Amino acid sequence: MRITILVWMAMAAFGAVDSAGAQGHQGGPPILGYRVVLEADDGGRTSGELIAVSLDSLWLLHDDALTVFPLADMKQVNIRQSSFGAGKALLWSLIAGAISGVALTAACSSLDGDCGAVLPAVLISWAFIGGIAALAVEPARYTEFPAPRADVLRPYSRFPQGLPEGYRSEGSATETSENGSGSAR
């Protein structure tokens, strides 16, 4: 039982560290914009980093290009609050299951008896626990904004004050320098 509690605490700590590292230091503003999923009125979906929000548009960095989306055309904006989702919950439960299964099999082998079913039984039980954790974690991963407004979305962007002064809106959003790396204009 103590091992189970320690494993759950480690899973929670790694999830919090991973999320905090992506969003900035504790108590300060995020280093990058939040990851968002945009759902347009026409049914189209796209995702990327929220760069800036103006009164009538969203600036989204996706596929290494900065794209402008009219805010009026957005049906819903989903903001990812945590990077610890269903996949990581299942992965950590299987790691815990493998470690505890091997340890219990080794302990069982020191006694007389058949220990062949210990590892599969422990893995199945941890996979069940991981499945329940995945179902609990995934819905809380995103915050939904149906009918999004600029003033509500602005704090989630990389530049909540607006785009930097030197940005030129004409042409491509990225340009390639002589060394081949892209930089925003």
C-alpha cells in the first residue's frame, strides 16, 4: 500500500513539474503562450500556441507559421491547462505495475509455490488503475471557452499586451535567415 501511494505521489509530482516547466515559473507569467485548439463555425479545427489576441482576431503559431484567425469565426477555443493527460497517466501506471510486479514476483519466488501469475495480475490491476486515472485526468486537461472573447483569452497568450512593435503583418509570418533558422518578423 505504501508503494502505491508513493507511486501516485511521484506521478502527480512529475505531472506538475512537466506542466510548470512548459508554462513558466511558479508565481510568474507563462514563458510561452498556452496550447489551444480552435474550433471554427464551419467545423474546422486547428491547434497551436496562442501568440496574441487583438479585439477581432487570434494569432496562432502552428506548423512553424504564424496565422491569423478571425475571432468572430470561432465557435469554441479550448486551452490546454496541463500536459499530463491520459497517455502519461497510463504510461506511469504501467511503469508502476511493471516495477511492483517484478518486485512481487521476486518476493514470491523466495517462497514455495507457483509465481507465474503474479506479474500479469499486477500489470492488469495497474492498467485498470491507470485507465481510471486517464478517464479522470483527460477532461480536466482543457478549459473550454464557447463564444470566446478577446479580453478573456488575452491572458493565455504569449504576448498579452499585443504583438511586438516590429511585427509586419504583410506577407509571410516567418522568414528564413541565412543560416536556415526561421524567425518571426
